[in-house]
Amino acid sequence: MENIPPQSPIPLEQKEKISLRILIADDQEMLRDMLATQLQSMGHIVDIVSDGRELVNKLTSEYNCDFVITDFEMPKMNGLQAFEAVRKIEKYKNLPFLIVTGNPYGLEDEMTKKNLVVPYLDKPYGEDQLSAKIEELRTKS
């Protein structure tokens, strides 16, 4: 019998990155484009809509995605309202969802009023923070 040495764990930075289809909702074109560029540089496939209502409409169509990142403050339907609507769609009950916001206190107040907890990231954030949050939420679902 051959003596095979035990394999050491693969360092995290050498593990193959998982490519996700991520839907972004943000009403500010420049911020959408910056986020899309960040996500694409991480190897993800990115689709974009400009508000929460478009996000919900896209998810109620034949479209499929693995993850949603939405701004909190948007016209027509904000990110938290979009989250609530998406959770009512059977196939997306457990879809990883991240809200980004420059107004964390406003988001926390609204979550408290609605008795909701939604993962969020304060703006500005770095690529490392974004990547870690995506990985955390992806592995939880």
C-alpha cells in the first residue's frame, strides 16, 4: 500500500471564485456602472435596472439570478420595499439580497418599523468589503 501524504487545504486566495449572476438596482447611473465594473472584475455576470420596481418586474419575468444588490433610496420603490416584494416570489424566497446605502440610519429606522432585517453595506465601501459580504450571504442561502 502506497503511503499518500495528506493534502493541505487550498488557501482561500487560490480557490476558484464562483461566478454569480447579480442583478443591480440603483437610480444613479454612475454608481450602477461603478458597482457593475467592480462585480465584473470579480468575475460575476451583472444585469442592471434603475429602480426597485424594475427589479421586481425583472424577477417576476423569466429572468433568473443568483444575487441582488440594490440601493436603498430610489424613486418609485426603494430597496427595502423591493426586498419585501421579492420575498413574496416563491422561487426567490431565499435569494441572497444586499442593500447598499449612504443612509444607514434611515434604513435601520425603516427596518425597525417593518420588523425586518436585511443585510446592508454602508457607502462608501471597498471591493474587499463587497466581496466578503457577497461570499457571506451566498454561503448562508
